Amino acid sequence: MDNISYEDAIQELNNIVKLLEEGNITMEKAIKLLERGQDLIKVCYGELDKAKGKLTVIKNVLGNLEEE
């Protein structure tokens, strides 16, 4: 998967949804768009997992500061 930001992946997913909703594409093109969409969703989940991990670390650090 190419190196794409979360925001760019979301934008591309929105574009894919619009194309699929319009319905003016071949089945082959629709399948390729769906496959690309799957890849983009994996990128988004990966980025969200990273962000969740960072937030957990920050929460733990702040919790430790409050205990001191």
C-alpha cells in the first residue's frame, strides 16, 4: 500500500463512494474501486490504531502526573 495520509485516504474513499453511487462505471471498474477502497480502509484503521496508542500513552502520563 502506498504511503497515504489518513485525510487523503478518507478523501479518496469519498470519491470512490460517489463514483459507485453514480453507477456509470463498468463492473470491472467497480470491482477495482472496491478493492482500492478495502486498501484505503486498512490504512485508515492503521492510522486510527496509531492515534489510539498515542492517546493511551498521553492518558497514562497525565494520570501519573495527577498521582504525584
